[in-house]
Amino acid sequence: MPKLGFRLFLFMASLLCASQPVTAGEVHTVQNGQREVQLFWQPVAEPAGTVLMFSGGDGGFGSVWNNRPGSDNFLVRTMDLWSAKGLNVAYFGDLHADRHSTQHMADIQAVLQWIEAQDPSPIYLVGTSRGTISAAYAAARLPDTRVRGLALTSTMQEVVSTPGLAGLSIPVLDLSHAQDGCSLTPPGAGPAIIEALKASPRKAYIEVSGGSAYGNPCKARAHHGFNGIESVVVDTVANWLLQPDPGDGPSR
């Protein structure tokens, strides 16, 4: 798509998304056999898609008060910014298994099926910090044709060795803060991850800068959590994911 046409597409999309009514979010329980998986779900009226988000650390979205999840994680505290882009927002709850495990993948598959029953729009997997392990593993291992893109932010260095990464055939964005001081998520790892994506039809590594940082360099209010530049990062990720796929055809 020509640059002018793409910019016009993004401008019109932003006008549409800004007017989208949002339904109050709430916690849902998704049954996966004998296990129950918690999901926080905030839909919009006419979605351009759904972002299924995986927070870092031990996962989850925190305590819910007045229809809002309480975690200070970057992805969670920016919920309304994602909704303003015209996206249904879904947060994967507390983990019941290791992020690399078959059980965790089965839980994610159950959540994907639940989302598909609510809305037919495309699904995008988004992870930050340790959540990038869940998002990357799910994209590579789960055969779901509704998953149309993957976005990794403050990506764990180990993601480059994700089984099946080379064969991943959906668009993939890797975004880091140039001053991320967390030793587990060095910005320099991004290009290697992008290089490993041999089958992806569209892929990009983006570094951002600015904002402010305090506290533990691996926590939410450091550059690792994009403190002070949240709207820039959400805009960048959402606009990149919502670009038409190459050839305007299915991405898988």
C-alpha cells in the first residue's frame, strides 16, 4: 500500500476508533477441562480486532475494582488506550503452569476459543516482558487461523529460541525501549528475533525512547515498562498490527 494511502487508512481508523463505545470490563471464567482460567474482557462496539494480552512477571491482571484490573503492568494500565484504538481487550489471568508447558498452551487455546465465540474479528497476541514467552509460544504452537499477528514488547531474550519461531507465518512486531535496563530483556536481542522469523510475511523491530524511569529496572515504572510514553507505544503497536496483511489475504 502506498505511504499516503496507508497514512490515510490509519487516520480514518483513528477517527472511527475514537468514537467506539466501550462496554464495562469484567472477569470471566473459561473452563478448560477440570481447570478454570480467569480472563478479563473489555469489548468495544465495532471492533477492528481483539488483543489477547499476556503481562509479565507471574502473569495476571491484578485485583479488579470498579470494572478495572488493578495491575500496574504496562499492558494492563493502558487498557483504555487499546480500547480507544477500536480493539476488544482481553487479559490472560494468573498462570496455572509454566509458560513453556503444554498445559499453559491448552489454557491459551481454551481462551482463544472463548474469544472467538464472543466476536469474529481477528485476534492479535500481545506480550510484555515474561509475557512475551507465552505470546510467542502460543503463536508458534497453536493452530488458530484467527490469530493474525503477534506483538512482543520488552521481549525476553530467550524468545529467539522458541520452537517453531522460524515457521511462524503471521506478522510479528518486536518493540523495545532503547534504554531498557533489565538484563533479561536487552534491546539488542530484537534484531536476532526478527532475523529468526524466516516465514513471517511482515516483521519489524522498533526501538522507542523517552519517558522516565525509577525503581527496579525490570519493573513496570522503569523504561522496561515504557513509563511516560505509554500512548506512543500503544499507538505504534496497534497501528502496526492493524495494517492490512500483504496481499490483503489471510496471514496463515
